[in-house]
Amino acid sequence: MILSPHAPELAPLIPELEAFRRDLHAHPETAYQEQRTAGRVAERLAAWGLEVHRGLAGTGVVGVLRRGAGRRIGLRADLDALAMAEANDLPHRSRHPGRMHACGHDGHTAMLLGAARLLAARPEWRGTLYFVFQPAEENEAGGRRMVEEGLFDRFPMDAIFGLHNWPGLPLGEGGVRSGAVMASADFFHVELVGRGAHAAYPHRGRDPIVAAAALVQALQGLVSRETGPLDAAVVSVTRLDAGDSLNVIPERARLAGTVRALDEGVRTALEVGVRRVAEGIAAGHRMGLEFAYERRYRTTVNDPHQAALMLAAMAATLGAGKAHDDLPPTLGAEDFGWMLAACPGAYGVLGNGTEGRFAAGLHNPRYEFNDALIPYGVAFWVNLAEGALGEG
């Protein structure tokens, strides 16, 4: 039976989930530090009769509901906050300077917990449900670590699904698409080693700052001149530093940045290109070169069949015309891509709202998860879980 966001069985749970979400917001914990958060999640799951497993990827939590033979479905939420200061003046604002739930993981956790509670009480479904609460989504690829530490070996799944709130998309709307939905995220570090000199006598040195400027410019050509115009990609230099004195040419200049792509082939070509350009600029300017490149987040690619199941659950939950299959992919990254590379599944979004702090971008110091989204998210998870278990 389809669960409405306004169903009587859901209404009594919402105040508790809102309070839980605001408590997490007030006590944010960053990657692999989510001890309090994981403990509170595990306590709730155990209290509702779920089998609880802790310790995967350090602070991960997996809750299990088993009800006879059938399909095995995973539902995933993320636990961690960001290392940034909150600018909101709210009763539940972060109590820890320099840490903030600026991406809505507090809301993701609350919604999946609500779904676990309702699914534990609903008698219609058969099979196994895994509620995966993942640490360290922000920058540290906790999803990759969960996979590497045996997530799908210990908890075999036929499909896994992930969900994110989306500022700027109206509350009560959502979307999911087939294929690539989030980009890969790789990071590079370059150090150019020249020869220091007095700034009045640049010919006596080898200036790494001039070489660094040439490298920043040359890297832009990797997208504009070497990547197909219909292939989405980004190469951004995000850090550049050198020198300490106004009258000294330094010996070293350091650059760092990120590379994003929606196609694994494009991703590989850009990695080769960044290294080639850095080596060429260094050689041309007679610089030594120290180079490092990290492939951290892979592309998040939805399985077409699982994306269709997710879209159907959204349409059933939200109503006609509210579930979209044409939302554009983004060059933001998600480590859920590591889970989708190991297990078929899909990743979708639900609207966080279009006004005020609910429309503030993710990772914005004024962002706030919209508590009015909680009943929509809980109902969606319930409908997706029951639909995916009954499929086939």
C-alpha cells in the first residue's frame, strides 16, 4: 500500500524525527569522527527491533530487517558534517565552532531512520532491508571504504539506493535520471622547483611563479581544446601559493586543484593531460617538478532499471508531474558512486525548497535542511523499499 507523506501513521513520528534532526545539527561531527551520531542512530535502530552492525568504515552503522525469503535491498544515508562555520542564527545552530551540517546529512539520517521505524511495523513486504548509514561522505570517500571493507560481502544486496535533498527544487518535487548523475572528483598537487633570486635580478634565478602562471593558463586548454564540447568536464586550480617576501623570487610555487568529469574515459584523459601539461611547463621553464594525482570519487552512474523503480516510487509519493526524469546531471561529486560500481542501484534528489535558507546552496554557511521535507523523504523511502522488494 502506497504511503502518503500526509498519512495518519506517519504524522505522530514527525515531531520526533524533527527533534532528532535538530539535535544532530547542533552536534555536527566530521568525517570518521561521527561517534555520537552513529551511537544515536544505532540506539534508535535497536530500540525498534532491527539487527544492528557497527564499525564498518570506522563509524558506519548498518541496520537489518529480515522477513522471509525475497529480494535484498539497501537504502543509504550519510552521517558526517562539514568543516565550516555556520552563519545561521537558529536555536539548533551548531554548538561546535568550525563544524556545520551544511549539506543536509542530518536530514538524510533522520528520514532514513523514520523509514526504518515504519518499515519495521508494516506487515506487507517480504525480503531483507539494509539501512546503511555511511560516514565520511565529505571529501574522505567513506562509501569507498565501506565497499572495500566488505559492505556487499557481509550484506549481499540486489540493489542499493541513495537520496539527497536539493536546494532550489520546490518542496514536494524530486528527480532521478538514468546514467551519470554526479561527476568524478580527482585532485592534483603540483610543486614547481626553481632557483630563488633577488627580485631586482630575476635573470639570476628561475622563477617558479612565472611557470605557475603559465601552468594555470595551460590547464584550461584541457577542457576547452582537448575535451569534446558535449562532454561535461572541469579543471579548476583552487590553490596557488609561493614566496614570503616582496623583493625575493622564491624557489618554489605550489598549485592544487580538482578535475571533474561525467565519463570515465574523459576522466582518464584529463588525468593524463594534467600530468603532461605540468611536465611540459616545468621542462620549458627549467623547473623541477613534484606531482601527485589522486582519483578520489568515481562517477555516480544510475542503473536504468533501478532508476525507473526510483522514479516510480517518487511519482507514487509526490503525485503527478512532481517526479522528474530530466533533471540535469551535476559536476558535484558523491562517493555513492563507489557503491553503484559494486551493486546496481540509483541516486535521486528531493526538493529542499525555493525560499530563504532552504534555497541556499549546499556547503553554504547559511544553508538549512527543511524539516518540512522529512515526511516526504520517509514516505518515499518506504514506498521505494516496498516497491523494490516486490519487483520481480
